[in-house]
Amino acid sequence: MNTVDEKLQSILATVVHRNAGEPEFHQAAREVLESLGRVIARNPEYSADALIERICEPERQIIFRVPWIDDNNEVQINRGFRVQFNSALGPYKGGIRFHPSVNVGIIKFLGFEQTFKNALTGMPIGGGKGGSDFDPKGRSDREIMRFCQSFMIELHRHIGEYVDVPAGDIGVGAREIGYMFGMYKRLNNRFEAGVLTGKGLVYGGSRARKEATGFGTVFFVRSMLALKGTDFDGKRCVVSGSGNVAIYAMEKVLSLGGKVIACSDSGGYVVDENGIDLDLIKQIKEVKRGRISEYVALKGDGCSYVKAGSIWDVPCDIALPCATQNELHGGDAKTLIENGVIAVAEGANMPCTPEAVQMFKQAGTLFAPGKAANAGGVATSALEMQQNASRDSWSFAKTESRLEEIMINIHDACNETAEEYGAPGDYVLGANIAGFVRVAEAMRAMGVI
Ligand code: GLU
């Protein structure tokens, strides 16, 4: 090991030590730090003044109590989080996640990833993330509203158009953003449209924001395939998840001529060799807020529901993990590779374990890391902020074409950076270095703060 790698390993050991019991954050930090050896060897100034140590330490971490009253008149207590990770490039920006698995380590990993992802978009946004261990599953609309209001009663003092701009993530969509925006507006007596993104269209939301993460992931894959002289036409695709990211990834795959064979939710997966009926999935998930197991009864013959087991057992050319962190393990990667997968792109944040990523790399599978492949969502949030700032509202076509352009730029930046640093085709290295360099340049300019 050379001295640069030794230094990075020692920084990582400190990160692990002072963030004990936060394995997802360690995993995200390890992946980035292990990519930085070459860039720091070439530019020692990036590790001067403890810049790497500072980049691994959130600027601010807020943890708060969220009391609320359920439909049975019982008082419930949840924990709320906002980790304001890095504001070198702009106001903190990143989603809010409502899921029982949420803890400070999960939010920290997401905020860390977000910092580099946001840098890759080329937009003026820093990195942050928030959420709660609140479980929205099975809760009534009124319960969701009361929870969102209580959450915002605390959060409002920490955010603002020029301070920190939250959005959605798992468990938080337009409905929740609406309730939170309403309470923010009431508390501040200010219609500050740019304080949240992912808003409804009628009160300052952006067209194509809902579709952006999934569309963007598929645009990224299209660029990877194009470099290899191929495209989506006739390709078998498997997409895990059936939330916002998965649904619109499927939609774009279909419009580019691909075939979607399977998708999932936390209960299991459906396989439909005739091609997944996306309108039916939308009906089940977006309208009824139901379970994917309902698909088979509604669709009829030719499809099946698998309750236990892994969706990655379904043979495919392109795999898009769009559900959650660490959902695709080494064993799944082995199966996918044996089945001849060409490309894997992370629509979710960190869905592939480090072992799986390593296996794809060794097998020569095209692999797009989440911080590049799923950056289209937050990039379109930045476009929403632009529209809010100029009191404008763009057409779907204009917004989607900006998104497309941004995804092509991110793809090219990752690819060119990987080549520049002697690792052609390594999108993980390319994304980590390209994102890091932008944040590091801004931090250096601002001195030790
Ligand atoms: N939660 C999304 C992400 O992981 C979007 C964040 C945003 O739009 O601010 O990037």
C-alpha cells in the first residue's frame, strides 16, 4: 500500500470509529475513499487541511422528537432526522425518507452519497438528507397528514430556500410534500415555493419531477449501451421495486423498445413473460396504494407471483435495482452474470452490496453506481428550484430535455474521468472522482470552515 492509500485507510478507520454502529455509512464512505487514491496522488492539495476528514463529517446533524396522535387517539412517538452534510456547492439538498429502518446511520449514508451525486449534476446544490422511522404502511390519510405536520413543526426552523431544500424519498411523495409545505407556509407566513421540491403542479411543482429519477436512470444506461454499440431494443429488463423510481424506469424502458419482465415490492415479485402491464402496476401502486401480489389476480394467465426468493433469479439482459439499499447481494450478482446480464444500473441508493459490485466489475458487466445513475431526480429538483426562483413553469418536453442533457453530461463526465485516471469503463471510480473534485475545489476556495 502506498502512503496515499495508507492515509485514506486511516481516515476511514477514524470514520468507522467515530460513527460506531452505522454500517451503511461506513460502506458508503469506504466506496468513495477507496476511489480517491489516484486523484490525491496527482493532486495532493485535495487532502491538505484535513479536507477529506471534513468531507466525511456532516456540517450539522439534527435529531428530534415527532409526537403525533393516531386514529385511535393514542399518542405515537417517532424520531426525526436531518443531516446537513455539505453546503460547499449550494444549499443542502436531498430527500426525506419515512421508513421503519431509518436511523442516523442510514440518513448519514444517504447524505454523504447525495453530496457527490448533487455535485455530479453540475447544479448549485449541496448535500443533505432527512427522514423518520415512521412507518406509513397501513396508516390513514389523516394519520399521514398529522405526522407530516408534526414533523414540519420542528423541521421548519432548520430549512429554507437558501438554507436546505428537502424533497421526497422512500415513503414520501407528492401527498406528504403537500402536507409538509402547507405547515411550513403556515408557520412562516411565507409562500416560499423553493423550500421543498417534488411539490404538486398547481402550487409550484415541476413537470417531469415524478418521472425524473427513473427516466434518468434509463437515459444513463442508454449512454452506456451506446458506447458498446447497442441499445434497449428487444432487451429483457428486470426492475426491482414498484415505487416512483421503478415505475418510471419501466416506462422509459418500454418507450425505448425494451421489455420489462419482472418488478417487485417488499412482499415479493411478479414475473410476466408477456411484459409487465405498467398501467396495471400504476393502478395498484399509485392509485390504490396496494400490494403487487394483487397483479396476478387482476392480470390473469401468463404471469406469476413469487413471495419469497430473489427477483434477480429472473434471467435478463439489463437489471435495474430500484428498491432500497443492499437489496442485491453477491449471490444475486453471480446468478445475473451466469444468466448473461449486460448492464446493471442503480436506480435506488446503494442497492448493490460491495461484493456484488466487485463481481460485476470482474465479469466486465456495465455497472452504473446510484450516485450517477439516479441523479436525474435531484437534478430535476434543481430545475424545480430554478422555475420557482423565476416564477416560471416549463413544459414537460422542455424539462425532460434538460434532464436528458444532464444525464448525458453525467455519463460522459464519469466515463471520461475513469479514462483519465487509468480505469476505462469503471463508472464507480469515475463518478466518485468527478463528484469529489467539484466539492473539493469549492471547499478549498472557501478555506477551513
Ligand atoms: N431522494 C432523491 C435522491 O435520492 C431526490 C432528492 C431531491 O430531489 O432532493 O436523490
